[in-house]
Amino acid sequence: MKWGSSWPRWSIALFSLLLHKLPPFHRTETDASSPFVSSGWTTQRKFAARERTRELWYHGFNHYMDYAFPYDELGPLSCTGRGPDWNNSANIATNDVAGNFSLTLIDVVDTFVVLDDRPGFERAVKNIIQHVSFDVDTKPQLFETTIRVLGGLLSGHIFANKTGHSFHLPWYRGELLDLAYDLGNRLMPAFQTPTGLPYARINLRHGVMKGETWETCAAGAGTLILEFGTLSRLTGDDKFENAARKAFYGIWNRKSDIGLVGNTINTRTGKWTAPELSGIGAGIDSFYEYALKWYIMTGEVEYLDVFDDAYTAIMRYSRAPDGSWFRLVNMNTGDLAYYTVDSLSAFWPGLQVLAGDVENAIKLHLLYYNVWKSHSGLPEVFDTNYRVATSHQYPLRPEFIESTWYLYRATRDQFYLDVAERALFDLITRAKVKCGLTGISDLRNNKQDDRMESFVLSETLKYLYLIFDEDNQLHDDDSNYVFTTEGHILHLDKGYLRPKSTKNSSRKFVSHQCPVYTPFILPSGNDKVPGLVLGVRSRPDFEYAQALVGNKPTTADKQHWQADGWCEKPKVETYSYEFVLAPNGVVAPEDLSPSLLKLAPVSDGFIINNITGIRTKIVQRMDGKGYDVRKVGHYAVRPGHIVYINDSSIFAPPSKLNLAQNDLYNRDRDVDLQFFATQAITPQATLDPPEFDVVVNAFSAFFGADLSQPPSDLNGTVALFNDPVGLRVYQDRENEQGCLPYSSDYANGVIVAHRGTCTFLEKLKNAHDASAVGLLIISNEDLAINPTASAEDLEDAAQLSDIALVLLTKSTGKALLDMIGRY
């Protein structure tokens, strides 16, 4: 199964505006005889891989204890301990983590539970009690100290204090919780800001230092609720949870109008810092994670609501149109800002699994897997446009392996065991040195950096061990435990949970269990004969991930190709839609303030007595079974709510025109437009993306040329719209709305016009009369709108099948006009 080098999309060029479909992808014949090749994962093989992982973990930990303890970290090349950089306080790469409090020992304490090493756990607890103090004159980062140290202490306490559990320590008297309480009190001054958003760093002895920066990130301020909330529940002191909750909602309540959270924020003013980016990577990542996981731990549905809305916005704007990479976008417009992704974002497939979106998790994980394969590690930054790494460090981060564990537990597909074995081999080959495991400062030449970060033992090897250890006790634990963003195991017994909020009394109980994974099934061609269940390697989109990264298939990959072969064009529906309701498909203006007689809350949800003009938002279900209503009017619809429709007008019998309009609605809702300059200015090979080569999302009309049909089905009616040479873009400044007849002839061109003054159909007629083959309408708002025609106008619209109309959002259109004006 082999893909072409470029993927089909509608393309537009500035000056020579290309608006064409690239050729369909072809697959060449392979010598693969069967896709069903067993990877040979016997019980003995998994046991051997588990033991190699265990040996690697103790190689790192024992050398830390021998050469570094009580320092924070191990220098595995120099066989020495590492602590704060006392000579350079500006060295935040070290000082944000190292606080002179035996960081690695605290961070790994609950890994002994995963390894089923009770004596090791008891020794670690005793060493922490005897040697750790937080009365130190250091200024670590609030976020790192919370997730690594506070989380480690709390997890260790939960297991040591759990009567009846195999890791219960009879002599233990809550000493780790006492240390956690002391640390929590030392961190509390960080929250003393006008907004409640905490400072990024704090001195553990003196509090907030004079001149401390006001800037922090969304993850740093919003990723505290698991540890601080657990500390409050275990100690009975609510101040920690209250502060973390205020910070969490301080971030969420400052989201943009399209629901995106930014990266950097000022804790004094509460304003986002330019360039106001949003995505799933560094600076934002764990904010989403903690929204979902605090709900799992406590059942407090308000946090699930945050996750649902945040996930919807990310899937709508940060996800690429083909459903593959998640890139950085402008938080206010959703426009693509950078093509790069960072290694921290590899945690996202694991979070998707936890949320129940296994299918999308598989697709994204395949991309990171291909990046790992091509580098034998995961580089810090990868450019998805040029398909190259731009930052080649790999400090042995856990995120990719963490997602691999989640996917293996969800699917039990042996492909993920192969992935884990490859990762284990690369870690042993590249990172194992005489005194531990070293980070890689350059994956190209394996230059090593003499640093074993604590997460290597607390997360990376913990998740790798769990992949191979089928019988681990955690896999049979059906409680509300979660792994924190640092891999610590936190759990709250029922006695620490709070009653359901009365604010949600109108919502029925909903069981938020993840759906069962449905593997890919190759149809049999016979309705009465079931198809064949295939593994991940045999999916039709497996090679698409290879092509996006720039990899070539390996011999092992070819063994899983289908003898017949097939090829799928990536076609991904927009994750969410907003539209204005009206009976029989007519166009109606939005009712911005519907009365209670028209739309009202009821005991178990909402009732709509008149649908006309009610804006509605629907979102794809994570189990793939249709859509959920998420918003009606200005009301948020949540799981457990029911929306009742009590409008008899929607049951009126349809006319022939209604039926014709229904046929028109079976079209693609959106298309990709590629803008790039031609050699009219300078040879294209020297142009600098993205100014000269950008792809934007546009929304197709329900009349005019049907862009969802392949060229072979169009009988030549819109052949010029697919012209590979290109079509010029025109802007008539004397007729910017396009509501007047054009005085010039725009033969075989595409006209840019603005929304307003007259109907979409009138604009398209005028463009058609000017001999144009396309019309780009720039909207006056940033909403997804598919231009429509009223039922009585459909007969006239049928005469316009050789000219296409698409709509650009306000922000996208402004960027287009800026480029036209400059170039």
C-alpha cells in the first residue's frame, strides 16, 4: 500500500490562483503475500522485555543512590550528584527542577509499587523521612515542584497508609503527608496575585522574591488541582484546593471566544501574552489532562464540562484539516500559526484514549511513532511542513511511551508491544551508560548531556514496564485512581469525595465509561459473511502517517500490506458544527435573544417551542456514533440533558423544491484552499513559506458547482476550477460586495467579494456574468457558514453549476487581502 508524495486538496495561488484537485493517490504492487504476520509476542517474550525494563530502571536508580543521593539528580557520565546551580540563578533549566530536596528519590517512590518491590518502597520512604527538608533557600518552579515532589509525597503516603494493601507500612505515621503539608504551605504565597493565578517560581524559604516575573503559562497555573486538591482532602485544609481551583478556572474563564486557551499569561493583569498561541504542546498540555483526571478522581462534573468544551475547540481548530497533526494556532481566530509540534504533545493520544476517543488516538500516535522510528527517539521539535526535526534533543521524555501504554491497554494490539520493544532497544542502546541513563542532546550523533532527569525513572520506564507487565495489579484496579502528569498514582477513597453539586440537579446520571475499541475490519464483500479483523499495521491510513513524516515502509510494514491494496484519501469531518435552525431548510436570521416562550430550560434539559433562528452547536461523539447537541441558543447542553423539540412546523410535508434542496445538502461542508505565489515575482523555489504558500479552510456553498464530486463526474462543467496551471484572483475595489454587475471581464478567474448588502446567489450570478469560474466570499464573522439559497431560488441556482462559491471566515479573509495587497 503505497501513497503518492502529495495529498489532494483544493489549491489557490496568489496572482496565479490555483483552484484544482491534485491527482488521486496510487498504490503500487507489493510482494506482500499476507497482512496477517504474527509478531510472536508470547508470554515468555513479554516477560523477558519486562525484566529488561526492570533491570534498566534499577541500573538508573541504584546508581543515583550510590553516586548522587541526597542530591536532586544523577550525572550519569560524570557519576556525580547534581543540585541547584548555586552560581547562576538564571539557569532555570536546572533551578526550576532542582530544589536541594532529593528530587529523584521522591519522584520515584511510587514506581516501587508498579515494580512490586515492597522492600524497595519501604527503604525509599524511610530515606525520604530521614533526609528530606523543604527549609531550603532555593527557588524552584511551582509547577515542577508540585507535580514531581508534592505528587510523589502524596502517592507514597497513600500506599504506605493504605491498610490491607500489600504496600501498607505498619510503622508509618503519616510522615510523608506531613512533608507534603509543609511543602504546600511554602508554595501558597505564589497564589497571592490580583488574579489568583500563581507566580511561576517561589523561594521555599523566603516566598516570592522581589522582582519575580508576572508571566506564567496555562499549564503552570492550571495543572495543580490533582496534587493540591488531594492534599486538601487528606489534610482537611481546604486552602490548597481552593487556590488551585481558582487558578484553574482563572485560566479557563479567560479562554477566547472560540474556546481556546492561550499559552502565556500575565498573573497580575490576567491578559494573554503575544503571540497568543494555543495547541496541545508545551505550556498548555497538562491543563486539559487535569480537567479530565480530576473529574475521574472526584466525579465533579464541572471539570468534565471544561474538558469537553476544551477538547471540542482543540479538535476544531488545532487539528489539521486531514485529521492528522495538531499544530499551534492563534487562540482568537484558530488560524494556523506554526507548523511545528513538540515532543510534549505526544501525551495527547493517551489522553484521547482516557477520554474514549481511541480512533483519533491511533491516528495521532502513528505520527509520533514514525518520528521516533526516523530518529530512534523523539526530538524536541518537529516541523510538519518540511518533515524534519528542528530541535534534536531527547532528554528521555515519557509522553510517547505513556500514550503507547494507554493504546495497548485499550486495543491489546501487539503492534504497541512492537513499538514499546523498539523504544526499549533505543533507550538501552543510546542512553544506558556506566552510571545510569543519560539524556541525548543531539539525536543525529548521539551526543549525550550527562543528566538523568527524574522523570526517566518516575514515568518513562514506569510506563514501559507496565506495557510488558500484563498481570500488574494496577491493570485490575477498577477504582478512581489516575496517573498525574508526572506519572504519580493518586486515588481518593469515597470518604474524601464530595456530594454532587445541586447546580447539576437537572442533569440525569450518565455513565461516562469509555467505549469498547472496535478494530479495523476488512469487508468480505458478502453481507452474510463477516469481514476480517486487522491490526493497526493493516489499517488503510497506516502509510499515510509514514508519508506525513517522510518515512519509507520497512520490510516489517510490507508484510502487513493487502495483496489487493486500497487507498484512502484522508477525509475528516469538522469535529463540531454551528448552524441556525429553521424548518424545511429555509434560511432564517439568528435570534440572538430567544424568549422563554421560544426556548426554555426544563427539569431535565431544555425545550424548543419554535426552532426558527435558534443557533445550535453539535459535536462528534467520541465513540463515533453520531453527534451530540452541545449548545442551543445561549444555553450549554451537557451530558444527561435532554433537548425537547415542540415545533409542529418542522413536520410540514416537503415540496419538490425541498427535496431538490435536500439533494444539494449532500455536499462537502468545507474544502482546503492553497494560496501560493507564482514565478511572476521570483522563482517559487526561493519563496519563504508560509507567506507565499498557505493552506486555509473554506466553506462550500449548497448551490453552484459541487466541489464534493471528483472531476470525472463533472462532465467538464467546472474543468477550469481544477486547472493545474492556476486561475488568477481578482478584487474589484469599485464593487467590493459583488452586488453590482462587474464592469470588467474576469474570464477563467476567481473573484474576491465581501459578505453583505445582497444575497449569496446574487453575488454568484454577477460573478458568473463576468465569466468567472469561482467566487470567494469573505465573511463578516469568524463562524463556519455554508452559503445557501432559499427554496424558491433553487431553480435559478441550477443554472450556475459551472461556477463555485466558497466562504472564508473574517480572519482568514483579512489575511488573504493583506497578502494580495503586499504581493
